[in-house]
Amino acid sequence: MPQFLSRRALLTAVPRAAAAGVLLSAAGTPAAAQNQPRRRRMNFIDAHSHIWTPDTTKYPLGPGYLKENMKPASFTPEELFGHCRPEGVERVVLIQMSFYAFDNSYMLDSMARFPGKFGGVGVVDWTAARPDEEMAKLGKHGVKGFRVYPKNAPIATWMETEGFERMFRHARDHGQALCPLIDTAALPSLTNMCEKHPKTRVVIDHLCRIGTDGIIGERDVVALERMARFPEVRVKVSAFYALGQKKPPHADLEPMIRRMHTAFGARRLMWASDCPFAVVGEQYRDAISLVRDGCPWLTAQDREWLLRKTAEEVFFS
Ligand SMILES: [Zn+2]
């Protein structure tokens, strides 16, 4: 529930920027893109999107979730493809949606329905006795990552539990990743776990949500940069609609992305949209264009890593 509430809070904080998005699209490509070829049909990967179906009989919602919480009411794989394919995105990493709780079946069924098109990040109950056994079960269906977040735990020590110990070990031994949805306040406890488990892959969501309050804080940026000392930590460069000025073309986020590029290198950064939330007040193109067509300091190789290879390595291999 808290995760969903925070998602709602993110959404309500997004200004109605659709008009600006339409203007940008009508005018063609952003200025920075004029020196670069359009990158269509490049088999890009979107490393983070959610899907759901209005069919709550076949796929019931978890405790505490109501059908009216689902906004938009429907976001099926077909609807997702309608947004991403015109921008050159052929594969997507699905992130288990909060309102299905620990029932990952809609995600799994969709992965099976479109073989090779979807990676999967599931959710298991990390407060249960054996979350690693659930990870093993989901792993058999191709799930390569697990979403985690502090829930109601004390932020200073949220990750230092028996359940997370098991998850870090299982992920390390089976080539899976832990994917924290966190703010920088949660980094100290994650740091302690990375020190104990340096070989476990970790993928931090949405630039550690720096700038959700509109401010790209220097201390937050430094805290995230410092995570680069762990070679298995990667960062999702994503959810631009919810960060900083929250307005296309999201150029205000470029300095932070450049800092992360310097700290982590492109091989540990992966771009993602965070659909469907990214296409509520903006268009899919507004989510991808900054990294695909902007940021002129990115080399062609960097873009390949950001837009495909990093996510491929973690979630499709
Ligand atoms: Zn998301």
C-alpha cells in the first residue's frame, strides 16, 4: 500500500505537461537531436514498465487494492506495444505491479504469451521465512529481478534482515538482481548489504528518485554517485516525468544523468520509461528522447548500453 500511495503522490505532483509534449512532437525532434540520425528500429529495451488488465476475475487484486486504484483502467501488453514500438522499443522489462501484491501471474502469463519480448521483475514477500524459495520458483519462469523497498521498516536498517540476507545470497548464486525502489535515505542500509554481498546485482530504480520534490539535491546526487564503488550496482535512468521540473524535454535532468554516466559508466546505466505513468501526462517519446536523441556527450556506444545492452545483460541473458 505505501508503495502505491507514493506512486499516486508522484503522479499528482506531475504538472499537466501534455500540451508541451504535443508542441515538441509537432516541431519535430529536440534541438540536440538535429545532428543525429533518428534511431528507429534499433531494438531498444525499456527497462521498466508495468502492465495490468481490467479482468480482475482472472487476475484478482491484492488485499487493500480496489479496481478504481487502477489508473489507467487497462494497460495490457498490446497497449504498451502501441506506445513503445513507434519509438524503436521492441522489448520491455515488466515490473510486477503493486496491486497484484505477491501474485505475479499476470506478468508471468504475459511473458509466456510474448516469448522473448519481456523480462520480468517480480515481487516476493521478503518478510516471509523463505523468500529465496519464491525467487527460485519465479526464476524458472525467467524472472531475473525482484522489486524491494523499505515498506514500514526503519529506514536506517530496513534492508538488514534475515529475509534480505537470503535474497542477496540467492540473487548472487542465480544471476538475479535486487531492484530497490528507494530514496537516498535508504542508501546507507543498502550500502551495508552491498558491502556484505558485493557480488549481488543491484539495480536502483529511477535515479534513486532524486528530484521527486522538484529539487536535484547535491547531497543526494553525491550519495548515489558513491554507490558506483560497488561494481554490481546499476542505476535505472528513468521516470523523467516524475523528476525535477517534470516537464518535457526534461533537459534539467541532463546534468544529473551526466554525473551518473561519469560515476557508473554507460555499462551500468539502463534507460526506462516507467509506463503507464510516463504516458499519462506526457508521450512515450518524451520519456526516451532525452537519452536517445539528447545528451550530446553520450557516444553511440554509450547509447547502445543505456538503451539496450545493460538491460539485456541483466534481464534477458
Ligand atoms: Zn514503476
